[in-house]
Amino acid sequence: MLRKLLTGIVFSAGAALASNVALADGFTLKDKPKIAMLDFGPKNDGGWGQSFDEARQKMEAALGQKIMFVESIPEDASAIDPVVERFISRGANIIIGTAFGYSDAFKALAAKHPDVAFLNGSGTTNASNLESFYGRTYESQYLCGMAAASVSKTGKLGFVAANPFGVVNWTINAYELGARKINPNATLTVVYTGAWNDPVKERAAAMALIDHGADVIGQHVDTPTPQVVAQERGVYGTGHHRDLSEFAPKATVCSSVWVWDKFLVPEIKKIEAGNWKPSPYGAFIEMKDGGTDISPLGAAVPEDKKKLILAERDAILHGKQIYAGPLSDRDGKLRVPAGQVLSDADLWKMDWFVTGVITQK
């Protein structure tokens, strides 16, 4: 989702988030956990919002309790505050948000309700009872890039992206690095739509990429439109947020999918256990801890390539770093020296591209 995300994302600055965090004593609930969730989007949006709703249902089964839930809550304190206050009045003591734009409201609410734990997906604020979290999507998009190159006949890949922010650029670069693991000559042409959710612009971008020779379409936008266009035009694609083969079963060969429950269930159990100490910089979740993963690979991916992709997935689960040096950008500038790994701060502010990525001028 990450709608307005990252006009100077605070995660990258790190220390700026620590000022309101007290780590001397951990947070402990006074009563048994009672959970509520606010979803930014509709629960059936096919993307970001639905990924959280599906996680909620899995969490209910894993935690043995119903989770109070409301959908389509806009990123405005005047909408957020009354909903949270109502949940708290009904006994909720763990509140889960799902939007960057909830960040300031959640910070204020956490200060007002020090006995309540707050978690916020794609947020940027943290406190002794508030933790924002987001996944390292470049890990799963790297694998999607491998799948894309595995089914491409031309080595010309296309990518429909929302905005040139760090969290989008890191998926683009990882996608190309994955593609080049399969085909060292693969290229990735990117079109930015300037919007997280604009099916009209996404359709136009996907059509243009295919018209210029791309035979696989990747994406970091909220709707399944690029996959739908890929299927209409007889090419392949890879999805984002959820398994988008639901919308384009013939085209979609891989999707980067959120697996929020794999992070939230253990995190809620930590809160329940007491002495919970949120990260002062938020939780930046690796694949092994439940950030993102990939959907089952499509039938079009050759079996030998599936084995390679799954081997790389296993390597990531065991610590493989996508942005390990030596790594230079497409202009030849060394970005990561040999023996080093790109820092989280540099990931968040990524404004450069690896060899093979072609962007708009």
C-alpha cells in the first residue's frame, strides 16, 4: 500500500524515531489480550487491504480469539481516533493499524493510552507501546524476477511501478538482479504511474511496455490490472501484495505476497508474555520472520528453473543478502563494496538502479 509513503521516510533516519522510545522497562498488558484491527482499504480490494484481512482470519485461528475489525478507515486522525477509542472502550488492548498515514494518530493514541499496545503496518512512528512494521519486499521480488526471466523468450521485461520511492526502487533493482541470475542479458523497463492505485494508468503503462517488446510484466502497484493486461495480450506477469493468479491465471507465474500473520502472531504472543520491547526503529521484517514470500510458481516456469528459484528462496531464509557487494549501479558507480551489505538506511533512500534497469527520462 504505502500510499503517500516516504517523503523522507523516518525508518531510514533511524535515530529520529528513537526520541520517543523508552526501553528501560518493557510493556506489559494489564489484562488478557483483546485485539482490534483498522484496515485502510476495503477488505476485498484484491491487494493491500485484503492481505491484512486474510492475515486477520489466520490470526484468529492461531490465537483462538475473534479480532474486532473495521475496514476503509482513511488516513486522517478525525476518522482514526473515534474508531480506536470505541475499540478501547470495548476492551481492546492491542490495536493493529495498516497504513503509513496512521503514523501520527497512532503515536498520539499510544501516548494517551499507555496501557494499550499498538502495531502499525507501513507506519513510521514508534514508542514503548507502539511498533511500526514493514517487510523486505526486495527479497520476494528478487525471486519474482527470476521467475520472470525463466518464462521470457526475449529477455525484455517490463515493470509497472507507482512512485520512485526507495521501497519501490528496491523492488525494481531486486527484480532485475533476480532476472539476471537466470539471464545475464535481461533488461527491465520501468514505467511509473505516479499513483498506488490507478487502474487506468496501470493499464496504459502495461500496454505501452508490451507494445515495446516486454513479454513479462512485473509490478509494484496496488491493483491486479497489469496482470489482467498481460493475460489479455498473451504475455506473462508477476504480481504484488497477493497471489494475483486469481485474476490472471494464465499470465501470472509468481507473486510477491504478504504473510503478515507469520509476523503478527509471534509478536502478539510476545506482547501477551509481558516485558515487550518494540524496536526503536520499527520492525523491518525479513522473509524468514514473515514479511513477504512468493506464491506457488506457475506451470509455465520450467522445472529446472523452479528448483533454482526455490533454492534461492531457501538461501534467503538462511541469510542470503540480496544487496551484498560488490555491487555497482548502471552508471558504474560502486554502491556496495565487496564484503559489505547495503545498510537499511541506504535501502530506504535508494534512488539509483542496477545495470539492466531502464527508467523514464
